[in-house]
Amino acid sequence: MSLLAMAVFAPLAAILLSGCDKAQEPPTNTTVTQQTPQPSGHLSASPNKALLAGGVVDKGGNGVPEVRVGCWYLPHDDFEYPAEHVDEHGKHVQVDALTDAEGRYEITVEPGVKYRVQTIDREYTPAGSDWYDATGGKRTRIPPLTVHAYTTCRGRIVFEDGRPAANLPFGYGSRHSMPCALGELPRTNTEGYFTADQILPEEPFSLFCLPKKNIMCSWKLLDPKSANIELTARPADFVDLPSDWATFGTASALALSTASAKDSFIRFSLDDLDGNRVSLDQPRFKGKAVIVAICGSWCGGCRDEVPYLMQAKRKYGQEGLEILRINFERGTEEQQLAAAREFARQTGADYPILLGGSTELAHVMSVIVGLENFSGYPTTIFIGRNGHVTYVRSGFYASCSKAHKEWEVAQLSMHIRQALATTASASQKPTQKGTKP
């Protein structure tokens, strides 16, 4: 899936998987019971039961009390299921355990099945374990789960004319915390106030709201230490969404895409697959609109994007559109070149492919001078005839659904037309040399 393939960061991948992999109903013969943690040495299990025992700690290694820990099991090496127990009313209830004053927990489970545990407390970042085989009559020790405490940010959203953005769905998240990517979104109150209660204190976050159905307005790189955040929803900043955006978490993915161009310019100087040096300062790009696609052969979304960029080149090439692709690859320099050439062969890309070097985020931003907050593959940069960056976006979601495909085509055309509409005679920034990888 393109949404998953473009993600550089593991949290987004986990969220998307949760929305796409539909588990079957769990078997009813596996039960788990909640148990109050006891001091080490007093833990025991009967031969037909097994124990999972561990702890929850902060970054300093200190035990964190009163944190909820859930349990999941893997019966057939395919889907995982939340472990449940039957309460006094005969209902199946997902098991959880509460850590004691020293941050410890224990859970009694049926033996013969693989289990994992994960924190499920809204006050702390989620942390999960590997899979472990539960053995009857024995205790399985699980390494400590390290969590980080969230902070809470509050603020208000108003429209450009001063009206409160009342009763609107909103979502928020950061690079390592995305509580509102999928599912039911919270709403602002009647005065437009919101509360974001799962924010990491040291990590800038993004927030979006839905002024209208399938219309999003977002704010990026907000300060988590702000006491009160004032935001204005301007129609000029509204973004159309595909009709089924909620199914795939597209709004969150777009809001969390923070890549930008410093002072609206980027520069680079790189070799193509034949060893020819290419930079935006060359005469062939003067007065042209340019799309710079940052990608890798290993990225599914990057591959999905190729035919659409080729169609765009055929449609808008005579109007002055140029396309460049910069591949960032894994392995040695020889392996990177081989991967980029194979990518060109398999996709049939009919525009220049440049070699960017390794995939590390810091390296990407050092090679493409002016690129800031790079956040995922593919990232597509639209440059106007005057050399100014007109738009930067991350991700390509056409393979998600028919609605996403139509939306991607419309978005691509819109941003190309905006780049072509710029005036070539506008002042351009002095030449900056890019870093050779």
C-alpha cells in the first residue's frame, strides 16, 4: 500500500496496519486473567497456567506505577488477537494489568501460545514487547517497557473572519506520536477550543481540522510547550481530501508531512545514471517549471508515482515542465547505482534519474540544500519558472483506492499548473552549490 510504503517512521506504519489488517474473531478457548503484581519470588503458576511478568520504566530506568499493560496472542502465526477474559456477566473483556508502585505487572495466561504485551495508557507513549512462548507452570520474564510521559496542549481555532471553528473534527500528532490518525476524531467545543492530550514534550506536532466534509486545514511544527495556541483557519490553506480519506488516515499523513524549502529555494548538484552532472542552475531548466521527486527503488509509493509523472511530462512538457528524480538507495555506492538503474529499467521512467546517495534523513537534507524537515518517501517538490518552490508534499497514495487515484491525479495537475503559472522574469536567488554525496 502506498501510504505504508512512503512512511519512513515506524509509528505511521503501525497505525496503517491497524486500519488495513482485519483480524478474525478470536477463539474462545484462550483466556487471560488480570492479576495484581506481587513481589518477585512470590510469583507462581499452576502447571496448566503460565505467567508473563515484567515492568514499565521511564527513560531513566525508574519504575512507572499505575500504567496499564495489555496482552495479545498469536495462535496461528497469522493475525494477532487481544487476549480476553470472561467477566462475571459472561462478557469477553480485553485483559489489562496495572503496574504496582515499583512499575511491575504480571498476567496469567494459557500456555502453549505466543504472547506479547504493550502499554495502553493515554498518559504515556505506547511501548511493546517481542513475542514470547508461554510455558505451563513457569514465569516468562519480559524485558522492561520504556515509556515517555505525554504533555497536554490546548488552544483555539477561529476562521479568518473571527468566528470560532465550533464543533469541528480535529486530529493531531507528531513524528513518534499519532493518536488521531484513524478512527473517531475529537471535536472542538462551541467556542473553537481544542485539547491535544498525547503530545511529546520535546517534539513539534501537527494539528488539522475539517472545516467542511473532505476539506482539511492543517498547522505544522507547533510548539508542544505553548501554554495556549491560537490558530486561524484560512480558506487559502484548505486542502481537498479523497472521499475515503478516513479509511487510510490520509489527513494525518498529510498533516504530518512537514518537508519544506528554506526561503522557497532548493539547490543540488548530482550525477545522473551516465555520470553527467545535473543541477537546477543549468540553462535547460531556466524559465521552466520543475518537479523534483525524492525517492528510492525500495519504496512502493515511489514506484507508483512514476507512470503519473510520465503522463504529466507528456501532457505539460510542451508548456515548459521538466521532471527530475533523485534516488536515495541502500548499500555501497556500486549497489546504489545498480538499484537506481534497475529501478529505471523496471519502471520505464523517461526523465533523468540522479544518484543522491544513502537514505539517511540528515544526508538527504545535506545533498538537497534548502530542504528542511524531510519526513518520508516519496517527497515531491514543485518549482516554478522563477526558481521558487511552490509546493512540497510527501507520500503518494494512488494505489489505496479509486478515490485516492482520482484525487492524486487532480492534486498533481493542480500543483503543476501553479508552478507553470509563475513568471520566469521574477528575481531568482543566487546560485548555491549542492553537496556531492
